[in-house]
Amino acid sequence: MTDSIEITIAYYTKKGQDILGTVNNRTNLTADEIIHFGEEMAIIEYKLTALEVAKEN
């Protein structure tokens, strides 16, 4: 079970890095895009937190 949690953590970490890379490399983001990316990052961070808790238990 721990292996699948580690794989999932790696997956969501990569997804978060991809979003940050997109936001940091673009200079013409609209407010809607910023909000969208922020919401996506919040979801990813929530999932990562839950996975870290599951890994500890």
C-alpha cells in the first residue's frame, strides 16, 4: 500500500510543478486563468496532504 501512496504523491507533486511552471513561464495570464490554476493547485495540495497523512498511518 505504501508503494501506491508514494507513486500517487510523486504524480501529484509533478502535476503541481507543471502548473507552477506554466504560471511562472507565462506573462499574459488572465484573471480567470490565475483563478483556475489557483483552484487546481489547492486541489492538488489537499490531495497531497491527505496522502501524507495516509502514509503516516
